[in-house]
Amino acid sequence: MTTPAAGLPPVPLELVTGDPTEVAPRLLNTLLVHGERVARIVEVEAYRGAADPASHAYRGQTRRNATMFGPPGRLYVYFTYGIHWCANVVCWPEGVAGAVLLRAGAPVAGTEAMWAARRAARRPADLLSGPAKLCQGLGLTGDHDGSDLLTGDQGVRLCTDGIMAPAHPGVGPRIGISVAAEHPWRWWVAGDPNVSGRRPTPR
């Protein structure tokens, strides 16, 4: 069966390669595809590895965070609070940790499957409006950790349909962390109803 995103090209490697604070806003409006389910990325946060106390890789490589150390274009999926999965796009060259947390998405296709996976949702804007909701709605788990988003080797792809990242995204501090929260390393598509958290004025 042909999926809605079957003919879409993957994002170029250069788009996902570099400092997470530069890659993050470039990921806005890309499409995260898992089978029939497609979400447009509308909110992201950057995590800078050893230079960032809020990063999982701040204290070095472990079995849990190994995917964060590259190569770029891989999906880093981790378990949080003992109940939720969260997904990140790895950015820096192999051996250097850095990733972008995918905080929220706008449903594009496969919404019936998203509703089935997100039974607590009460309106379309609740389906993917948070990092755990995004993974749950798209059916992403730890089994997808290390997936190559450019080749889709494990069925998960990061694609483009020609809609560019906004020239003036919303920007503000990261949320849900207790350290290094002062950095303005969170970006979102201004005005999109699927954005998960507080929305300071776009710059």
C-alpha cells in the first residue's frame, strides 16, 4: 500500500548537520514519517552535548545516550519518567554529541491511527502537541533509536515537501528542564495551534 509520503524526498544531510542551535530552526516544517502517519514538525529544542548541562550527553557517553554521538541524521529516542518516549534528531559529526528534541508536530496524514494511539486527546491540537505525545501519536519507541532518518532503514524518515522553515520563528527558553533553562534554544512555528508550551513573542 502506498503511503501519503512515499514519494517525498528525504531532507539533505547538510540540513541536519551542524550545531544543534543552528539545525533546530531549520527542522521546522519538515515532515516526520512513520508508515502511514505523517507529522509536520512545528516545535523543537536544541541540546548541545558536553557544552550543555541539560543534555543527556553532558557527562559523557553511556549506553542510553550512545546514539547522540552520531552520525548526524540518526533518530535518538529515550525513555523519560518511566512512561514516555521522546525523539531527537542527531546533528553533530560522529563522536560529538548534540541533538534536537522534536517537541511537537501538526498532524498531516494517518490521523485515524494517531487518534487510536492517543485516546486521551480531545481535539486535533492535542494529538502531537508535546514530545511524548508526538512519539505516542506516531508510534515511535526505543525500538527506533538509531534509525537513519535519511534512508528510512527502520521505517522512520525525515522528509520535505518543499515548505521551508519560517524566516521568523517563535523563539524562547527551553521548558521542562531544571538547569540551563535560560538559553533561548527553543523554536516553533508562530501561530501554529499544535505548539506545546509557552509562546513568547516571535523575534
